[in-house]
Amino acid sequence: MTKPFPSPRLAYLLLTLTALFWSGNFVLARAMHASVAPMTLSFARWSIALLLLLPFGAVPAWRQRVLWLPHWRRLLLLALLGVTGFNSLAYWGLQYTAATNAVLLNSFIPILIVAFGALFFGVAIARRQALAVAISFAGVLLVVAHGDWQRLAALDINRGDAVVFLAMVAWALYTLLLRGLPPALDRIGLLTLQVAIGLAGIAPLFAWSWPAVATRR
């Protein structure tokens, strides 16, 4: 049985900070796009995150290995989607599109979760949800087309927006697949495992992009 959250106000504060940090991630990545390569930024971000998580998550992850080892395939896929894929694709896309577009496209994640949940995971969708998905989808298309519907007809879409959209697809799938793990898993330990595996996935991409990084200097 899960313990109740200490304070509703604290919960709202933490959720607000989460949204702030999430959007700040895109703004900062766009601001640094000319000086820091996307794979460098992704590798550095997750390296720092892993160093901060290890003191808190390494022990729980090791103690609960009996719980997560049977699910290692799902855990690998989650790490590649949520850590390797999401931020790397977002940072790559932000080389070619504005942070505002990325943040607006980020709002499309709930739509993708509902749509993918209904299509691939057997999650029932109500009529109101379907209507909300349709309206939101139209809004995202408006953003991607920069207000010019003829762009969609001509498939003239900013490649940065398209790559950021792929990042949103990765995160939506990550969210849905996360439900398949045992609920008893320590969340910090689980996050530490995912970051470690995801960072290993970023490493070859970072190494491959290093010649381009050296050229920037």
C-alpha cells in the first residue's frame, strides 16, 4: 500500500516545478544549439543525472534485481525510448526549430498516449476523449504547418518539428510501456537503471558525432 503524499500543496508545487524544468529543458537546448552538439548535450545531461542518482538508486536497484531481471527486455526498451531516444531526438530537432514549437509539440504527448493506448495496448477510449484528441491533433498540425495549411498539402514541414515529433512518440510509448513493470519496484532505483542503460545507448551516438563536435571548436 502506497503512503499518502505529505501535502497536496507540496504535490502541486512539485508538479509545477516539473513543468517548468521540462519546458526549460527545451529553451536551454535551443539557446545552446549553435555551440553544443545535440549528442554532446544529451550525453552530458544524462551523465550528470546518473552521477546524482547513483548514491540514492544503486542500492535499491541491486536489492530488487530479482524483480526487474525478468523484465530486462522491457527495461531495455524503456531506457532506449525514454533516455536515449527522447532527449537525443528533441535536442537534434531543436537544431532546426524554435523552442516554442518544441514546447507546443510537447503538449501532443497526452494525445499520443491516448491514441497509442487505444490502438496497441487495448485501452478503451471514450467519445469525449476521441473528440479531445481530434481537436488537439488539429492544433498540433497548425503548429507544425506554421499556420499555413498549404505546407501540409505540399508536405513542406520543418524537419526540426518532425524530429521533435518523433521524440514525443518515443515518450508516449515509454509512458505506456512503463505500466508493465512491477509496481513494487523502487522508483529511484528503476530510474537509475534506466539512465545507466540509456546512457550506454547514447555513448556510441556521442562517439560517432565527435568529429562534428571537434569541427565546431
